[in-house]
Amino acid sequence: MRNISDKGIIKGMIVETEAYSQEEEACHGYNKKTHSNKVLFGEPGRFYVYRSYGIHHCLNIVTDKDNFASGVLIRAVFISNKNERVASGPGLVTKTFEVDNKFNSLKILDNKCLWISKGESYLEKKDLIQTTRIGISKAKNIKWRWYLKGSRSISKRKKGDRNPNLKNTTNNLSRII
């Protein structure tokens, strides 16, 4: 959820994520801790925000433990009553929720401007697709990307996985968030 002073609260359901760990080359913390990635090595439960290719920001959640770089990238969010593609990619997520470097290192629970909360969830493991990460050049074969099969807000579907019916998808996801 995001509280934007002139727009109110924008909320959605995270429908696609990717995980990263310092043990694999695609992670920002693979080589070493630097000034720009130090939040990724810090306390779990904080946002790690960085600028990708100098174009858009990416929103991550720091996970695991102190002094170990690991995180989860928020790839896509479904927002009820909005175009289904409005936040269907990491850059679109940060654009829609107006997230930039000012949110880097912010705790995900103890703030009043950007937070993640548990929603009502009727999901089971069969509702999720696990596949390889996308948009990276190293460690591409690791299956650390998950998305909600029933969502049309996914940035990119696994080969052979078709978009769900529009009417059924909108009704099902709207009831969950």
C-alpha cells in the first residue's frame, strides 16, 4: 500500500516476485558490499530501492539475515479498478506507487507512506507458477520467480502459460484485495 498525499491510499496485490541471493551472480550483493547495495546486506524487512539502467526504480524487500545480501524484487502488482497492466513490471510498479530512492532502507511495516500488509488470501500452491527469472544476463536458469497464475497483471508469462479469461480474473482478484 502507498499513501500519496494528493491521491490517497493506493493498494494492490503482489502477483509476481523474484528472489536474489549473494550466492548467485545476478544479485547486487554477489561480489561485495558497496555504498549503493549496503541496504541489501542489512536488516531484513526493509525496502531496497535502486535505479535500473538509469531509467526506472526497482522495489525489493530485504530478506534472510544481517550481513547476507538477499531480497525479493516486486515484479508486478494487481490494482483493482485500474488497467490490469498499470503495474505489470518492476518499473511500472515503482512508477504507479511513486517509489524512488527516498524509500531505500525504509522499514516495510513501521512507516505511514509505503508498506506491505497481509491481505485476505484464498490462494494455494497450485495457484502459483514457479519459473526462471527474467531480465537478467547471469544465473538465468535459477527458478526463483513466482507469479499468480490467475492474474493478467504479470510482466511475462512462462512459455505455454496462457493469460486467464478477463472476466474471471478481475472478479477473483478483486475479491481477494
